[in-house]
Amino acid sequence: MLVYIFSLVIALVGLFYGLTLLPHENAPRVIDLLFWGSLLIWSSRISIQLPFFASISHSFVIHLASVVLFPAWIPPILAAVFRYKKLDEFNPWYKDLFNRLQFGLSAGLSALAWHLLSALSLGGIASLIPMIGASLVYFIANVSLVVYAIHLSSNVAIRKIWATNVSWLSASYLLLAPIALFLASAYTKPLVGDWGGFTVLVFMVLLYFSRFYWDEKVKLEDSFNATIDTLVQALDAKDTFTRLHSERVSAISVDLAKAKGLDEADRRKIAYGARIHDIGKVGIPDDVLLKPVRLTSQEFELIKSHTTRGVEILKPAARYFKEVLPIVLYHHERWDGRGYPEGRAGDAIPLWARIVCIADAYEAMTAGRSYSSPKSPERAMQELEDLAGDQFDPELVKLFKEIWLQDPIWKDREVFLRSYTSPVPLSELPSLSRSESASVTSKELS
Ligand SMILES: [Fe+2]
Ligand SMILES: [Fe+2]
């Protein structure tokens, strides 16, 4: 990791030197630098919440605006120097240094793209190309540098981290790029008074207050997530053998739901439901739940009651969990009607429960139990296929196989656990909300 950071230092110095060689107009005024620097320090402390659960730091917008406003060698300095985050156990010096370097490099490369593309002097709609190019370069540099850092610290394949976390974020970057362009042009052509800074400030203040609305929404969601975390941890504390079982079931379920064509909102609810699908087990005595040998039929009946117990436990908050209760209740139903608790068959089992059922079976087989050793991913996949049409919805098993063949991060349990507890914080990346716990952006990371 330190070698990586050291090579970033060299890359940044080299890039900076290269940028000073680009032709540029007058040197920037100190007042402009201080103004944008102060905005950066302010913005490094807050982030804009976007719809679709992403958040993006204001810094990105300011970095891009500085790319438009200043000679190419300025943005990397602004990005690397003007940020403030207190050093503490969540932000140790090497993380802080890494983030300064990656921001400096992203802003520098973006400035390079801007200046090269602007030199083409494109007119009409094509005049947007330099901005789009600069945003894309910033995005690619920012994400690549962070993803590689996670790869180094967790050993998880780069492609997997990319696919799980960030592949869809480029749209957010491109959507925000026009704001940067607007800020830059507002600064050079003042709308209020004769100093462009006023217009920028008015806009930033509006942006700042608009975020309160989103903040409330996010806080509400956070407290809901925290409630689910508490429930899941209560279960994990009881049965450490199946650590992160619910998280992996959730990750698999979300992917399967996506393959089935369910929309983002439904997938989020399925993620909640999958995380608490076994919550009824907190009511099962330890000596039965953790029994290292095969259960007697009486004990098995007790275990089976975790489905109905789960619904009982969630009853006081049924209003909030209403839509995911079927997952808790029906995730052990079988396609052929020989499951429990009601013996429903086929389409009479709610779709979400059928999805979680397959995810649950795959995770349990590959994790092993105190009385049976874990199966290889290939073996578990084979068993799902063998039982398609008997235990599992055959259509869903087909879809499952399609995703499984793409080698998702949850396929191998060890890889999933490693990525879930990777020590490199992702806080500087626009991150998925915690409800999408399928991702590497776990709570250990944020
Ligand atoms: Fe279960
Ligand atoms: Fe389970």
C-alpha cells in the first residue's frame, strides 16, 4: 500500500510538471485561488445526496469548475491541498494522503483532457465535448485509483470490486458536470454585482440548503438500516458460525432480483428482507440452533418455527416491514409444495420469497454448517440445478446460473467475506447506501 502511495506521489509530481508546460494565459489571481480553495475546504466536509442512493461530494463539482477556470497546473494543487478532514482512527494519515493524491491526479488528468479538447475549438453542441471528456477522465481516474487501493488491501479481483460498486456511478458524474460548467461560467460572467463569486456563493448556498431535504430522507433510511443492523447482529451474536450469512444472502438476492427484472425500489426491499429472513432464529434455544450433530425431528420442528417466529418478532414494526414479511415467512416453502410453514407451491409462493430461498440455499451449502462441511460453488450450483422444479423455482434457477457464470463477488464465500471487511475506507467515493449491502461499501468501510 505504501509503495502504491509513493508511486502516486511520483505520478502527481510528473503530471504537475507536464501541466506547467501547457500553454496558459495569465497567472491566476490569489483572490480567485483563495475563493475556490475555501469552497473546496467547505465542500470536502459535506456531500450532496443524489436520488438513487448515491452521494457525491461537492468537491467533484468544484474540481471540475477549477479545471475550466484555471491554467491546467492549478486544479491538481487545489484538489490536493485544499481539503480538510480531521485525522483520526477512521481517517489515518495514509488514507488522508491517498485521498489528496488521488484527487490531485484526477483533477490534473481532467485538466489535461479539458485543455487538449478545448484546443479543438469545437462549435455548437460539440462545444460540450471538452466538459464531457474532462468529467469522464476525472471519473475514470478517481474510481480506478480507489478501486485499486481496495484491491491491494482486500485482494479481491479488481473487476469484481468495479462491478459491485461503481460501474453505474458514471451517470451521476455526467449529470453533475453541467453544474460545474455553470459555476465556472457564473464566476467569469457575474449575474449579481461585478464579482462572479457572489453568483457562485448564492448557488452553493442554495445547493447547501437543498441538501437538508435529502438529509432528512437519508437520516430516516439510516435509522431503518440501523434497526435492521441491530436485528441482524443480535442473530450473528447467537450464531457466529454463520457470520454474514444474511449479508451474503442479501447480496445474492439483489443480483437475482435484478436478473429477474425487478426495479431498484423492489431490489432494496428484497435486500432488507433477505437480511432479516432468519430473524426468527433469535427465539430458538442455543442448544438446538447450534447443535453440532443432526437434529431430532422434534428439534427440527423447533428450527422450522423460525419463519413464523420471525413474523411475530417483527410484528410491533409490521407497518415498516409489511412488504418484506412474506420473505421472512415463506423463504422455506418449496416449489413442489413440500416446504414450510404453509406448504404453498409454485406461484403461490411470493416471488421475493422464492428469490431469497435460492440465495439462502446457495449460501448455506457453500458455508457449511456445524454438522456438514461446505460444498464448492460448483457443487452447490449443481445441487440447485438438480432440485430445480422440486425445491426451487426452475426459472429462477436458470437466471441464477446465468449470474453465477459471470463470477459475481458472492460466488466464492471467502472472497465475499474478505471484500466485506476490507480495511480501506471508501468514504471519498460516491457510495451506495448501506441498504445495498451487497457491495464492498460495508459499514466497516464507511
Ligand atoms: Fe431460514
Ligand atoms: Fe437463512
